[in-house]
Amino acid sequence: MLVEGEPPNPTIKLTQSEKVNFCRPAVDVMMNSIVACYGAGVLAVILTGMGNDGLKGCEAVAEANGTIVARTEETSVVWGMPGAVTKAGLCDEVLDIAEMGKTISRLTKAIL
């Protein structure tokens, strides 16, 4: 899954390209395309998932000066993806799930 085009009218494209991180769609592929479209305006929210898919995508978000938020291990059922991003030191904030809505609202207002 890719985001293509330029704001304010990007499109989502589904592809049958090779699997990345053993899956399709892959979060890394999607996030890289979002960074290409929105740059520093990206807010990545990593809530759950197995493995480290999303880590390289979050590295691209960080390099573009975007914002990354992940869920805490204590409030996660599966902490693989949020854990990988947190352990890599890429997160701007690591939050309990109960704090996510308020934080996303605050951060999106700051971005816009």
C-alpha cells in the first residue's frame, strides 16, 4: 500500500510488489511513501504488531523531522512493532493507550 501524489490530493495505491518483512502490505513501504508525500508533516502512531515492520519507515519519518508516537509495553497485547521503534530511540512519545487520543489531537493541531 502506497500513498502517491502530492497534498492536498494524494491517493492510496495497492500493489502486488514483493513482500517486505514477510508481509504485504508492509508498514515500512507505506511509511516511506507517506514521508515522500508529507515530509516533516508525518505523524506516525505505532500501536501494535509483531516483528519490526515499521522500524525502517519510522527511521525515514525521524530523518524527515516527522513525529513518532508508540504505545507502551504495559498497555500492548503485542509490543513487537512499537517495541522495535521505542528501543531504537525513534519515538517522540511512548504512551499508554488511554493517552493516545488526546495526544494525537494535540500533535495534529501542532502540525496543521
